[in-house]
Amino acid sequence: MSDTTSLQRAEDLWFSPDLVVLRAGPRLFRVFAGFLKAQSSVFADMSTFPEPASAETETMDGFPVVKLEDDPDEVEGFLKAMFYSSVFLASWAQPGFKDVVGTLRLSYKCDAPPLRRRALEHMESIYPTTLAEYDIRRDHDSETIPKLPDTLTALKVATEVGALWLLPSIYYILCKSSVSAIISEPGWNALGEKERAPCLVGHAEQTEYFPTSIAFLSDPSVGPSHWEACSLTRHNIARDNLQRVPMRAPLETSHEVLTEMKFMGVCDACMEAASARCQTDRQGFWDRLPQMFWLPPWAELEELRRAALSTS
């Protein structure tokens, strides 16, 4: 037998063999308690976790059962992110939306910093904090833009964990839907007044802004004034858009009319001038988003973002 007297345990990598069963609703998860404690300070602080088996302790397969008062889907996403970290933490990882929001909420609740930071980064890829990032997502990831129920969930969770810098784009995407569609969703009833009121007020302002978003089409200062054909085309495009049903996506519509102008044969000089004015107006609208939804300005939101990511 070899001599083991000189061997030393690496304390940070010497996990307890104990298993624990976590129960969330009807769903069960059997995981290593030692690894769970290493990833979360909340679980680590539970000195009796898992509790020694006793007559009063619920067990399964001989292991103690710990009940969690959390959504089973969220718990499953959180545990997968923890135990199969490559599918969540890696730069190439693209976890599902439910896994992201579940991990975000529970990583705050259970104090799991690496998962919290990565969950925030995943959320930013869905709800960007700059117009440039929003345009990239719109152009390249249009098929993954979250649906209305998911965005209502994102609003609730981002507010709950204090990730206020995500809220301007969450509100904007949410308000691209009609008020009737928004309030008919079950997720609307899960929101508090502090989320509902800004949504309804901002929705009205976002809808009312639409004519302003395409005002550059009728501005004689945009483009060479002597190109009457281009001017007429721009006026016709503006007229046709204003006759549509209320438009609630000014960032998208103002960009789309440029494509329509090009298709209609507007000259290069007018296109260049209109594109520059359009982008200036779009940036101005983006800069106003926090104010529209009763949030601090972008500069303050960015400070909150940096602080959260640096301490996560």
C-alpha cells in the first residue's frame, strides 16, 4: 500500500459526496450538495443543508428533499446553467429565453455571481442598451426577437433584480404591440403598478411619435431642393405611411422608408441626406426612451450596468 501521509486535500476541490433532492412544484432534481454550495453563497450558508435524515425529514431514494418555492422551469434552467455551465457561460452559448430569465432571477436570489453576470449579458443580447446593438439584432437575429409573453416576463424579472438598464428596450419592444394585446396577456396581471403605469404612458407617446419619425420625408431641407421628382416621391411615401393604421415601431418604420425611397428611384444625393437625417432622428428617439418610461437617463443606467457587471 502506498504511503498517503504526505497527501493533502485541495479544500476548494474536495466536495462532499452528499446528494440532495430539490423539489420545485412537482419537479424533482437530484444534485451534488457540495457543488451547489460552492456555486451559491445562499446554499453555502445553509449549514444543515442537506438536513440529516430524521423521521420528520422528507426523503427520496434515501436522500433528503429540499422544497423550493420557485417556478419549476426557472429552477431547471438555473441548475442546468450551473451543472452544465458550458451551455450557458461559453461565449458561443445561446440558451433558451426561459433558461436565461430563470437563471437571472435565481442567480440574484441565490447569489451565484458568475451565472448572474452571464445571465445579464445574455439578456443584453436580447434587449440591447444602444441603438447600434439594437439595429444589429434587428438585421441579423430577427427570428429570435422575443414574443410578447416573453417580453412581459423580461419586464417583471429585470425590474425584480434591479437591471434597470434593460428596461428601455424591453418597454420599446413591448409597446410595439397594441394595448389590447398587451393587457390580454396573463403576464400583464403579474406586473405591479410600477411596471404597468410607465408602459401605458410610454405606449401612448411611442405611438404618437410615429409621424415625427418620418417627418424628414417632407422636410425641404433634406436633399437638393431642385430635385422635384425626389421631393414628390418622398411626399407620396410619407402620405402613404401616415394613412396606415397607427404605427408603434418608429425605429423600424423610419428605417424601412429609406428602403422604399431607394426602391422608388430617389437619387443618391437625396438618399444620403435622408439617411443621415433619419439616423439622427432615430438616435434622438432612442436617447429619449428612458424618459418616456419614467427611468433615469442612459448615462445613469450605464453606470448601474457597469456596477452590476463589475460586482457580479
